[in-house]
Amino acid sequence: MIFDEVAPLSPENLTAIAFDLGNVLVRVDHFRFCRPFAALAGLTPDEVYARVFGSDLEPGYDTGRLSSEEFYRRIMAAFGLALPYPRFCALWNDIFAPLEDMEETVARLAARYPLYLLSNTNPLHFQYIKEQYSPLLRHFRSFILSYEVGSRKPEPGIFQALIREMGQPPSRCLYLDDLPPFVETARSHGLQAWHFVSPRDFKERLSGEGLW
């Protein structure tokens, strides 16, 4: 079902919060992969970005159609490289950094609301996140991950998977995403959704709405 509009959010009707991962809970910079990989391939970082993130390679991996090993083989073939798999994994995973104050913010919200994670991601990236950011992830009730549900934002399937997992009306859930098109798609599924700009802006908005 697609919802045209939702009621205003209030402390009385908010019963869950769902977060995007990249640039909401942790910083993500794909060019931290593209720059060193471009040096190895004799290309520009923009060319690497287009061939990996602007092609069907990353979407195939993010939706579980490609295994980690198959993704690695296709990347090596696409660029004519023969990097050892561990070396590729290290480069692929080196795109994340902490986002200031988010661990503390999430911990405070978890004391009041069940928290969910909704992310376009893949097995290598999420395993790395689990290893490096376990204090942050421990506050979440469950993870709705594109490679597990076979759908990635802005497709309907991943949002419907979140709604099923929550087991309650989507209008009672607040969703945070840094990409405005994904915010609009979430709203079309009946979710309350805010554009995440910064941790400070998020906390100020929570306070303004009486949700902090």
C-alpha cells in the first residue's frame, strides 16, 4: 500500500526509529576506495567510481545476486587486475569513519524506542561494520539489509521489509536518511521520514519535536 501523507509526528505516536547507515550512523566516502584502486588500475578515481558504483556491479552485490567472491572476480576482470582477495577486501572496506556523537545519540534514543537499521549494503561492508562499530550496532533491535532482502533503496521491497519487521503502522516509525530521494520514497510508504544533515541538526530537530 502506498500512502499519500502521514499524520504529524508526536511523542505519543512515535514507537520506533529506523536509521540509514552511511552518512547517518557512520561516515562513508567511496573515493577512499576509488583513489588507491585507481592508482593500481592506471585510471582516474572518477573512472573507477563509474565502473563500480555507476554500473550493475555494486547493485548486483548489494542485492545478493553476486557473492563476495563473484563480485571480487568481476571487479578484477573489469579492471584487468590480479589483487589478492584479502588486499581487495581491505581496500573495499576502507570507506568508513566514525560520525561524531552518533554512538551517544543512538544510545540515548535506544533507551526510549526500539531502533532498526535499514541499509543498502553488502556482506563485506556489513561484516566490517559489525567488527569495527559493535558498540553502535548493539543498540539496534534488527537489521534490514539490502543483500539479505534482495532489494535496495529506493525499491519498494526494502521499505516493506522494514514495515513487516516492525509489525506496526509505518506512520509510527521515524526513518532517517541522508539522501532526499530516499526520504521521499520512505514517506510514500507511510513512514515518517527526515532528511539527515548532521548529528547536531538531528538532535536539534528531536528536541524541537519533543522527542529527545
